[in-house]
Amino acid sequence: MKITAVRTYVLEAPLTQPFAYSRAWYATRASMIVEIQTDQGLVGWGESYGPARINAAIVRAMAPFLVGQDALRSEWIWQELYARYRDHGQKGSIIQALSGVDIALWDLKGKFFGEPIHRLMGGPLRTQVNAYATGLYGREQGSPEQYLAEEAAGYAAEGFKAVKLKVGFGIERDVRATHAVRNAIGSDVGLMIDANHAYDAVAAIRLGRLVEELDIGWFEEPVPPEDVRGHQEVRAALTIPVASGECEFTRYGFRELITTRAVDYVQPDTCSAGGLSECKKIADMACAYGVRYAPHVWGSGVAVAAALQLLAVLPSFTPPSLDPVEPMLEFDQTEHPVRAALLATPISHRRGVVAVPTAPGLGIEIDREALRRFDTGD
């Protein structure tokens, strides 16, 4: 099965209401989708997380190498592309672009063999995954304690067993918001906090100590991603587990986080850290060192489907038992017009549980009319 063409789509849509995390405001949502066509009429879809236009340009630069290659040789293609760009692209957009290509190749492989990706990876270990709701961002108007509490209570009412709160807006505001959310969801719903590396170790430790009593599931990106020692200091000072990794890339980048036990959870984004091929290797390494794997997911339905295929084959965190602790899916609940429209059948949750798609490849069908509607032409 030979690759005949590689296309990229930069999809973008405005939001009805801007929202903020610790370092920026969002007024639009964008996704970069990769389409790989073959001489057998099969088409594979992938997604690259990160700056959409930059990633699209890189994929287009990779296309002349890809055309004519055997699409089933996904591991060889990954190694060749990584080696070609190694001198200038061990991290960042090169790997994000490669991730989209790799996911599309796995989608093709599944369609060629008539099996979902998780079957080709030796699974499934599970057919459905518990999801936690990601939302609880900053808004332009209103009291954070009030609107965050109301939003969190809504997720709990939908059946989510855990929610993630964005912090990093200042320690005092974060403490009030965290208390408000915990009070709104009660003690039976898990609560994680995510600073998007807005703090240094000193500030992160202070915040952690002020909310430690609230049974926080993890403190995500408490410090900048390159500050490995800072992660270690926060982890040593708090009883709250530390999570990080959405801004890290490949098994080589995750090696230090894992082998030094700088974190309790690694969070590679499948559409950013190297695709399905690389994230499975990262997950295996994390398992060998007793570090939990919780994939970061922030994209369209393609990204969600890729994460689900991987989650289907990840081992439980605890050894086999009657009540194992299993990995969860990050399920973005913020407004994303592209995510809502791109799939012919959107991926949804039922009482906080998401089924792993079982159709061949990623198990999804792209709505080409939505693809045309949101395509910026870049």
C-alpha cells in the first residue's frame, strides 16, 4: 500500500465566549488535521497538537519523502523522519508534525487489516475508559468562585467522577477557587489542578500546601517543563502527586522525568509527543519505572480517538487485582466548534465513561463538509 498524497487542513473557529488559562486567553480554537491517501483508495487521518499553521508547513515539507513509501512501514517511516530532522527538531513542532503523520499511518494500517488500532497493538485491555472533565477556565466576567463552582457541579451531575481546575492566576485566587470547586463537587468526585507552568517551585509549593487538605488528585505542570529539578522539589514538598509532560517530546525527552521520578504522572499528548508509535514506547518506559501515564488530550475528535486507542492497551497503574487503578481519558468540555462537528459520529461520554471505538483504524469517520467549512486554506 503506497502513499500517493499528503494533505493538511488548518481548521479554525471563533468562540462565543473567550476563556483563559494561566498564561493566555483563547478567542478561537484551531486544529491541524493530516490526511494521507494511498493507491488502494484507503485514507488515514491524524492530528498535530500545537501551532497549527507551523505544523501544517512542516508536514507539507515532509510530504515529498512520504509519497511513494509503503504506508504499513510506520515504524521505519518514524525513524527515518526523526533522523532527517534530528539536528534541528528533537522537540517542538517537528515532533508535533511527525505525530500527526504517525497517527494517520496507524489509521491506515488499521483500515488495511480491518481492525481497530488497539487490536493491532495487542489489546484491548479495556473496552471503555473513565473520563475526567477538563474545563473550569477563567472567564471575562463574574466571580471565579461562583462560576467555577457552578460549572464543576454541572460536570459532577453529568456523571464525571473527576474534574480538572485551571489554576495559575495568583495563589490567593487559586486557593479560593479550589475550595469553591471542592465544596461544589463534594468529596466523592476527584479534583485535579493545572497551573500550565505559571509558577516556580517556591510559589507552587506554597499553593500546594494551602490546598493539600482538599484531596487533590494531582498538581499538573506546577513549574516550567524544562525545570526537572523544580518538579522534584515540588514533589518532595507535597503529598499531592505531581503530573507533567504535555510540553515534552519523544522517549528521549521523557527519559529524565521518568528515570529520576520527577513526577508521579507523565502526560504525553499523542498528537504532540511522537504519535501512537512513540507514546506506546513512553508508556512502556513509565510502567517499568512505576510512573503513571495520563495522556494529555486537547484537540479534535481525531485526537480523542487516538488517545482512546492507546488507553485501550495501557496496563492498569496497580498490579492486577479485584479493584485496579486504571488510566483515565482527559475529556475537554470547553467550547470547540471543530471538535463538535468534525466527526460524523462525535465521541461522547455516558455518565463519565467513554467507549473505545471499534471500527477499523482510529474507529472514526471524518465529516468532509465540516472539514471544508472550517478549513482556513493555510
